[in-house]
Amino acid sequence: MKPSSSLSLELDPSLPLVAAIAQLTKEFYEETLEPKHVHRLRLITHELLENAFAHGVGGSIRLSIEIGPEADGSIARVATWNRVDSRRAQLLRETLAKLQAASDLLMHYQGALRTAAEHPHGPGAGLARLRAECDATISSHFDEEAAIVTIVAETRVLP
């Protein structure tokens, strides 16, 4: 792994871009990480972008990927920024609060899948999946004035 690497994109939401971004990030991860980490980081990137596309309310989406050294290994940080209305912001806050409070991540993920089957347009299952399957911490920041949400997933990528 290189000492520090990053990739940043800003794009207008459209489904044809998803495949192109998937290929670009796959190549970036393969060039930057050991093979055992590539799938996990691709999944994190996919889920965050999918949420930004599905729950955004217009305007561009920003994606940032940073991989760099920490005191006890390396950390990968994937972030998205997108516009969000107050209703979706509140749903996301509730989803993240439940995710942070979950003591059993796998049980929480299974519950989020059941909820998603009943209410497919709400956030939750993808973020729960990242916590349960990718050992990622999820954080967020809401800029109320600009109506922009930032979602950050971080995970260790040890050699």
C-alpha cells in the first residue's frame, strides 16, 4: 500500500455514471490496497454513492476517498456529500442514531433489511450492512443552511 492516496469526484447524479465510477474506484483500490481490502472498500463506496443518488434532492454529489497511515495501521475514509431535504435529513438522523445504538450489528442489519423490504425508499439497510460486514464506522454532518449531508465511512486497512 502506498503511504497516502486520495481520489475526489464531483458529479451530477445519473445512473450511467454508477458503472463508470465503480470501475474507476475498483482500479484505484487495486492500485492502492492489498487485494484482501478491495472488495470491502468497493462495497463501502457503492453503498454510500447509492444512498447519495437515491436520497439526494438534486445538485451534484461529491465523493472523496482517502487512504492513509494512522498510528496503528492505515485507515480508509470514504465520504459523500449531497443535498437533502428536511424530511430525508430527519430520516437519516433517526437511522444513524439507531445504528450507533445497536449492540448487535448483525441483528440490526437483519432488522434493517426487513424494514427496507416494507419501505424501500428509506435509508438504513446499506449503512447497517457497512457496519456489519465491512467493520466500518459511520458518521455524518448536516449543514442545515446549505441543506447538505456528509456521510463518512471509515475502516482499518491493515497490511
